Amino acid sequence: MPEIAVQEEVTGADRRSAIERFETVRRETDALSANLTAEDQSIQSMPDVSPTKWHLGHTTWFFETFVLDRFDADYRVFDPAFRYLFNSYYEAVGPRHPRPERGLLSRPTVDIIAAYRDHVSAAVARLIQRVGETEWREVATLVELGVHHEQQHQELILMDIKHVFSMNPLLPAYQAPQLQIQAPPRQLDWIEFGGGVKEIGNAGRSFAFDNEGPRHKVWLEPFRLATRPVTCGDYLGFIEEGGYESPEFWLSDGWATIVERGWKAPLYWLRNGNEWSVFTLSGRRRLSPAEPVCHISFYEADAFARWAGKRVPTEAEWEVAAEDLPVAGNFADGGHFHPCADARADAAGELRQMYGDVWEWTASPYTPYPRFRPASGAIGEYNGKFMCNQIVLRGGAAVTPAGHVRASYRNFFPPSARWAFAGLRLAEDIG
Ligand SMILES: [Fe+2]
């Protein structure tokens, strides 16, 4: 196994703490579907979206396939058909149900999938207790990978059910209204960073996905980074000044996309005369100018930056700026499931909301770092094979599990994707 697997803190931890962490994350996933009906959990509103119950089955399949099948000779497979239904994209594991047709799976029912989850969770906990010393290290690292994988799907469950509900004219709310943080829009300031040789990428001391390494040198020219993300109020200025009608701000692919799809505002923005509202996981509410703008494509982020006379930062600039900041912010554990206005006291010269609230688009294509090698076997398909035609995002969002991201974490989506909780922060060159 390459970097994914070699985790000193996991292999050094005792088995009880590994079980506790595994079971905690499994419970957190279950809790996300607790208020959803069986009907809610079955819908696929577009090919990128998966039904909630498919996520629940697939995260379970991951442990069954990569941990139990390999290391537990006594494991009794719950249902052999699930191997086909819940394989996402692993060619080495075998054929799979087509992704755009996951919404056709009225069976297995949510109850059967819940039983599948219990069956596999119990078997994994048993294996962690009983596996021999020689295999323990590999089991521990694969369980850790499965836990981080499940956290990624926790975020996908929230992204996907938001899209599902947004397609329903009743605009159902996933959860009760949350206390909305009120704060005046904060002035946008700039922080300067010197250029030169810098290092980015995970240094390998704790868990990281393989795509975050190896750590390597990059060259940066001096730059400035905005102290806060672009807000809804900022973005409204772009809309009102005709940003969506002005091809000079747009990349060619971006202009073609907004013309073809008729985009005039971020996803989930609703207009009634001069009044704007946004659809959230707590239902529809008035647009708040101080909140970070969310649900924009890379094309929109780039066009906004050009309109503002700035640019989108590279992932190396973002990481160098974020590296020494505490990984704290508005993450999923806060329960807002929506970016919030920044109500904290002013502190001059401070980067704010780098973590949490919204994933920040960067200008960097998602490509392998120098000397990157994916793992051998099926698990090597986790990240490496997607390194084409996608853009890197950084920092995590209000639906990302707390503790899941770090400075080196690389999320990625195609430039036209809008259903992720994605916004941007501006950068500019110095000199
Ligand atoms: Fe997955």
C-alpha cells in the first residue's frame, strides 16, 4: 500500500479505539438519514446524484469488499447481488449497476439496507478485535480509509438530498430552520504572501489520501489573497451589472455552458421580482448578503473574478496560505448545513473562513503531483484515475464532517459542477 495506508497513529492505536472511531462514523451516517422517508431515500434527481439509500449501501459495500472479503475467512456475505448494486467505479472488483440508474432501485428496501449495514458493522468490529498481529496493520489502515471514505459520502448524502428536494415544487426542508447568524458584510482586505520556493502536499505524519502527496516544491510569484470568501452580496453585484450577459468575463467553455443551460444566478437562487431567496437544507429563505456565495461552478467563479479585476488562486497559493491556520470553522458538526456570515470580531491581517462554509475553487487542474503513484490493485482506483478534466477545490464546507479536511486536502469536481457547496476567494498578483 502507498501513502493511503501507512498511518503511524492508526497502527499504534489500540483496537478498541479503532472500533470506537469506526462505529462513531457509521452512526453519524445513519443519523443523516433518520429524518428521511423511504421515498426520499430512493430518488436520483440527476446522474451525478445518488439516492441516500445507495450511499448507505455503497459505504457498507466498501468495508465488505476491501476489508471483510480479504481478511475474514469466516465472513458470511449478506447478499451476493450487492456486489453488483453497490460497486461505484472499481473496475478491478467487477461489473456494476450503471450510475445514472441508481434511482431505479426500489429494491433492496431501506430496511434491508439498514440490516446490511448492521451485519457488516458487526463483522468489521469483530475482525478488528480478532485479526492476527501480522494482518492487523493492513486491516487498520483499510478500515481507516473506509472511515474517511464514509465521511466523504456523508457530505454527498447532504449535497444529493438538497438537489433531490430542490426538484420538488414543494421545496421540502431536510431539517428545521437553524439560527441564522446575522452580521453586516465584512470589508474585503488583502494579505500579502512572498514568492519563492515553497513546499506543498501531505508530509505523511497522519492520514491523508494518496492524491495529497508526495510533498514537493513549487515556485510561487508574490501574491495577495482576500481575507474572506466572496459573499452573496458581492455576487449579486456581478449579476446586477450584467455579468451573466457579458461574454468578455467568461471562458469559452463557461459561456457555452451558461448559454446552453440558461444560468443567470448560482444554483438554488430563486428570484421573485427584485427579491432573491435561496433554497437551503432548512428550506427557502431570504438571500443574506454577508454569507459566502455557494453553489457556483468553476466557470462562474472565474467569471466573477475577472469581473472584479482579480483572479482565482492556485491550489499551491491556497495551501501555503492555509498551512499554519487551525482547521476550524463552520463544518457539518455545527448543524447549519449552510455557509454562515462571519460574526466573529475583527482581527486585522487575518484570513477568515478558509476552512468550512464553502469549498473554494482554485485555478488548478486536478493532476498528479510529481512522483505520485496510485496504490496497486482496486484501491488504486480511489483517486488516481480521475486526474483529468477536473478542478481542485480546497478547505471544506458546511456539510463536510469536522476533522475530515486539512491544508493538503484536494477535493475535485468538473468545472461545470454546481451541486457541491462551492464558492471562491479572490487572489491577485503583486507587482
Ligand atoms: Fe465511494
